[in-house]
Amino acid sequence: MNSKRSPLIFIFLTVFIDLLGVGIVVPLLPYYVKIIEQADAAWLSSSRALIVGALAASFSLFQFVFSPVLGALSDRFGRRPVLLISLAGTGISYIVFGLADQLLPLGVGTVLAVLFFARILDGITGGNISTAQAYIADITAPEDRAKGLGLIGAAFGLGFMLGPAIGGLLSTISLAAPAFAAAALTFGNVIFGFFRLPESLPAERRTSVPFRKMNPVTRLRAVVGKASIRPLLAGVLLLNFAFAGLQNNFAVFSDLRFSFGPTENAFVFAFIGLMAVLMQGFLIRKLLPIFGEARLAITGLGMMVVGFAGIAMAPVAWALYPAMGVLAAGSGMATPSLTSLISRRVAPQEQGGVLGGVQAFNSLMMVAGPLFAGLIFDLIGPAAPYFSGALLVAAAGLVISAAVRPELTGAAPLEPARAGVSIEAEQHLAH
């Protein structure tokens, strides 16, 4: 194997397996909680959705906190050890997750504690995307960097699309089989990296990063201080808050309303991933020069409102597919367009910090969104997260429409080359 290609293959596999594992595990969370509920904890029936949301939120919270820590450690000790150790930790978390349902004889509290431990460990060790990005920056020339970073975007989409499908098929063997398969893939990549991954950061370029720079809140300040992007940021946060709730609550909703099992949910999530890949990987580049970022953003948000409402009102199971298709296409249209609009409103030298701050805010939405969706699901009803999602995205549309009025009226014409760079950046931020 070409030694120059091996690192890029490893990085691709690292990001792909990370997202594959997330796609495998997240749709299974409600069924683990359901097993606990049926075993000896009827009290869980009134808070099942909230517990599923809390499990999802625990992963996102610790990933948010530890992502800059892993990046700083890689600056000090090198990319290779951080990537390999974080991958090994993720593999261990999958094994722990797969074993959780075998611990029912020890009590419901033990099983819940093990599930939370597995998700927290995965969050701590899974925040290695910034290290993967840094590795690519180390080994690529500036003119080739966008192509290298594009690999991360491709790995995101492919992992998110295939993960639920693989998880659903393996769940026909047992509920633990998908988690063990994710662990096997992860440890396989650790072995591959141990033998084939060279260090990309020479000792003379390593730096000791002060603790204050490991604080994830510092990434938020780069965004909050920019008045020119605050309305766009508000819209993006509303959008991601709603979408995060759907991603982590849908399996509970589909189980209760349509008696979906892991396999049926796997096909729905795979369909969402396919639509996202088609939109962000192919169609967005053709639509952008014709309609412009502002119109695509508003149109995409409108489609998302229709999709959320369609899910809430779906009378039969098959009706979920067109609703989900519209929602996924709208998200794939709106998200990169909004990120591109944000990047065009800040100076070139500020884009890294601002886009990193937007990513940090989106991570927080992955904490708050599932908790909110689970809470209103349990208190109000199964359709509540989806009607509220429609209202939140509609509010985002109103805020963003006011913010992009100059672009809509032609006062601020699109810069295609600049927008292309922004969409490349979005490929590894969108999920």
C-alpha cells in the first residue's frame, strides 16, 4: 500500500467508523430502555423518551467538552497517539454498551449506569474530529487541503447513512450484535493505524497549550462577539435544536406510534442519510449558482417545516418516508447555505475561529435538543417534538429571512468561489 495514501485512508476510516458507530447505536437506545422498563421498572414508562434523550445528550456534552482537549493534547504529544488512544476508548465504549442488557440481574440502576458510562466514554474519546482535521492539515499542501478535508465530509455522510442500516440488520441477531460489530471495526482500525499511521507533527512543531485554551467556551466567544452574524447564528441554533431532537427521539416515536423495531428504524435513518448525501454531495453545487445561498437557505427551511409537520401528522408508517425525505433534503439545502452565508460575513482570517464556534454551539444543541424533545414527548405526547420542531424551524426562517434580505434583493451578490470554499468547510461541520 502506498505509504502516502495510508494516513488519509486511516483518517477516512476513523471518521467513517465514528459516524458509523453513532448511526448504529443511537437508534438502539430506546430498545435498551424498553428492555429495562419491561423487566422491572414500570416507572420508566412515563419518562422513557427523556431517558433516551439524556443518554444521547450525555454523549454530546462530553464530546463538546473534550474535543478541544484532545486537539490540544495532539498539539503537545502528536496526532498519532491521540488518534489511536481515542479510537481504542471508543471501541471499549461499544463493548460496554453491548454488554449492558446482560446486567439486568444486577438491577435496573446498574444497567442505566452502564449505559450512561458507555455513552460518556464514547463522548470523551470520540471528540477526535479536530485531531483528524489537524492531521490532514499537517500532511497536505494548502492547495490540496480542501480535497483532504472533503474526505472527512464524505466519511461523515457515508457513516451516517450506513450505520443505521447495518445496526438494523445486525439487530435481527441480537440487540448487542450491532455494538460488538462497531467495536470490531474500531479495533480493526486501531490495528491498521498502529502499523500504518506515521506521526504527522514533528517534535519541533509541538506546543504546550495552556488550560484556558482547552476550555470549549472559548470557541463560543469568537461567534457571540460578531454582531454581523448573530441573526444567522440564532437561526442556525433554532434549526439544529429542532433537528437534534428528531434524530434522537424518532426511534421512540416510531416504536410507540407504528411499532417500529430496530430494523424498520434502520431503513428510515439510512434513507435520511442517503438524501443528505445526495443533497450536500451533489445537488447543492448545481443549485447554488442558480438560486444563491439566501434563497436556498429559506427554501430549505420551508421544506423542513413541511417535513416536521408531516412526521407529526403521519397517519400510516409509509407516510414517514416522504416527510423524512422532504425534511432531509431541506436540511441538506439549508445547513451548508447558512454556514456559507456566515463565513462570508467575517474576515478570511476569522473564518476558522467563527466556524469552530458555530460547530461548538451546534454541539450544545445536540445536548439540549434531545432533552427537550424527550421531555415534551413524555409530558405532552408523541407528536409534540415534531410540531415544536416545525414551529422552531419556522421561527428560524423568519429570523434568517430578515437577516438575508440584502442577498434576496440582490444588494449583496453571491461570490461563487468563496461560497464553494464555505461548502467544503460545511462538509465536515454539518452533522
